[in-house]
Amino acid sequence: MKQRIAQITLVVKDYDEAIEFYTKKLDFILLEDTVLNEKKRWVRIAPPGASECSLLLAKAANEKQTNSLGNQTGGRVAFFLFTDDFWRDYNKMLKREVSFVKLPSENTYGTVAVFEDLYGNLWDFIEPKEIQSSTAE
């Protein structure tokens, strides 16, 4: 038996502003943008190099969904973005005015900082130790 998580839904206010943020500030790749009807699109994005899972941007369709913008996990970190070079990407994100709410720190599992996306969802930005070890050799 083989299973995998293929997509994770991220509720957004507007498709185009979300695409702009993720592709211009975080270098995500727009994988698909298909119009389904006048109010709904099928929009998938992923970080460069991702092969297993993507984000499905879903425009809030009612008040309950709109109220969840930026707080899909009740204030906890919602997403974990791994990198193979923390300082390269961290400095690029700072220049692009990505808002970091927790400064970088070295931990047993790797180098990490926390940023928020355009809606306030929290993301752990991590270079895991296993990546740091393999790149140091």
C-alpha cells in the first residue's frame, strides 16, 4: 500500500494577491491556475524542488471561511518550509519584506525562524540538521 498527501488547502482572500505573494516573495512555482467558474479557480503552488505536496489556494467563499483567514490553526504554526540554505533564503526574504515574527535560532533539529504570510498564517522556515550535515561534507 502506498499513500501520500498530495495537496493542502490554504484559504485566501484573493487568488491573484496570494499568487503574487507566494511566487514573488517566496519563489514558489505556480503549478496550475484553472478557472472553474466565475468565482472559483483551481490554483496550485509549491516551493521549487517540491515533488510530493502542493498548496491548493482556495478563495474564501463565505463568512466562516473569511473569518479563518490567517488563523487556520488557531494561532499555531500552520506550515513548515524546509530549505537547503537557510541564510541565503532568509536574507532574500528579508529584502522582499517578508515579516518574521521569530528571529533565527539554532536548535537540535536545525536553523529555524518563523514568518507570517500575507494573511498572518505562521510558517516555520527551517534548514534541518540532516540537510546542514550533508551540505557541510
